[in-house]
Amino acid sequence: VQPIKIIYGTETDTAMGLAEELSDALQAAGLSSQALDMQDVDVPALAEDGIVLVVTSTYGNGDPPFNARALLESLRTAEGAALAKTKFAVFGLGDSTYPKFCQCGRDFDAQFELLGAQRILPRVDADGDPCDLFEAWQKEIVGVLAN
Ligand SMILES: Cc1cc2nc3c(=O)[nH]c(=O)nc-3n(C[C@H](O)[C@H](O)[C@H](O)COP(=O)(O)O)c2cc1C
């Protein structure tokens, strides 16, 4: 069984901290998991039979954070049902004062679906401080995956 991959896109490390917290929570529930910087991940790694949890912020005008750019681009150019064996969920960090609120989370969520991956929980778009929504999402994730 593959460890659960928690991949983070970040510029000021909020998403990284949350990804590491989620990895700890999954391990505390007896599951195998790893938090990974998106710049160290490629599409073949995501296509392995397993679970991918995406935690990402948004920058610029709805753009991916720097470390997420290459992976999002690879997902946009991937073929057909490249992620048919993948299960996934997305947590987006953002700020609704920007016109393209949580756009990068939306883009990952849409690309995974387009490539045939199966969504295990609805996407969350967190506005401002993500802590409370993340706690709730983390509980749901652990509940779904621990069973
Ligand atoms: C220069 C700048 C641009 C941003 N652009 C957006 C945006 O287009 N949409 C959005 O929802 N949030 C935007 N944000 C908010 C960040 O996504 C948010 O602060 C997030 O929590 C940062 O997470 P990180 O520390 O993991 O990078 C922007 C923030 C900054 C500083």
C-alpha cells in the first residue's frame, strides 16, 4: 500500500504547516502518510494507485504558488485518464478580497477530476485564517481514510 501523499503548494509556508499537521494526524490514526513539496512531485507519482491530498494557496491573480507551477502545468498537459487509479481531495487557502478566490485549489480539483481521479471529499475554499476549516476537514479525512 502506498503512503497517503499530502502535497502542498505554498509561498509563505501556511499550507506546508497544515500538510505536516495532517500527515501527523493520519499517522496518529495508524495510517502511513508523507507531506511533500509539490516541486518534488510529478504526474507519474500521483498516478500510482493511492490517495493524494492537495493543500495549496493562491498567488498573483489566481496563479499557483511558485512551487506548484510545474506540477499544475504537467497536470494540464497530461493525457486522458492519467489519474484513473488515484483518489483525492483538495483544501485551498486564499482570501476572498482577491477576485480569483482560491483559484489554484479550484484548478487542482478540476484537473484531478478531468484526469479520471475519484474525489473522496468536496473541495474546501478557506477564506483568510484556515485553521478552523482545516481542523474540520482533517477530521473528515481521517474519518474517511481510517475506515
Ligand atoms: C501577493 C499575494 C497575492 C495573492 N493572491 C491571491 C489570489 O489571487 N486569490 C486568493 O484566493 N488568495 C490570494 N492570496 C492569499 C493567499 O493565498 C493566502 O494568504 C494564503 O493563506 C497563503 O498561504 P501560504 O502561506 O501557504 O502561501 C494572495 C496573497 C498574496 C500575499
